[in-house]
Amino acid sequence: MLVQFSVFPVGSGESMAKEVAKVIDIIDKSGLSYRITAMATIVEGNWDEIMALIGKCHHVMRRAHSRVYTSIVIDDRKGAKNRLTGKVADVEKVLKRKLKT
């Protein structure tokens, strides 16, 4: 399963790097495979692992801020593994070249 999610405080100014770094630290220490993008983080794992991780990230942010926005997108494909890199590799194979990641 791949899950793309973002967690950030609402009404806390323009720069959120310090707050987002707290969430990324939790994700990094989770042991799950992940990729950070400019707008969200993609994590690969099973339902229970990922939902527990998202819950932890949301609650850590919520303890520090009165309003928190959490967005979740799920790609749940039966039997699929290594999709975090595999989906990109599939497109690269079709294009016959490496892409910027």
C-alpha cells in the first residue's frame, strides 16, 4: 500500500519547515520506506503501520497547534510490493530513460 499524506498547522504563518521537520523525523524513525516531496510525503507499508504513523504525526502536530490539516491519499493494490520505486521504474522503462526524482 502507498499512502501520500501531509500534516501541517493552519494559521501559523508562511514558513512551516520547523513544524514539518518534526513530522518527517517521526516518519524517518518509523522504519517504513518513504519519499518526501515539496507538497506531501509518500509512505509504503501495510494499513495498520501507516494509519498508526499518520495518527502519531497528526497528534504531535495537534499538541502544538490549535488547528491542524491532514490530507491522505491511498493507493491500495492487492499483492503489490515495492511500489514506491516500482511505479517510477515502470514509467522509466516505457520512456527508456531515467527521470528526475
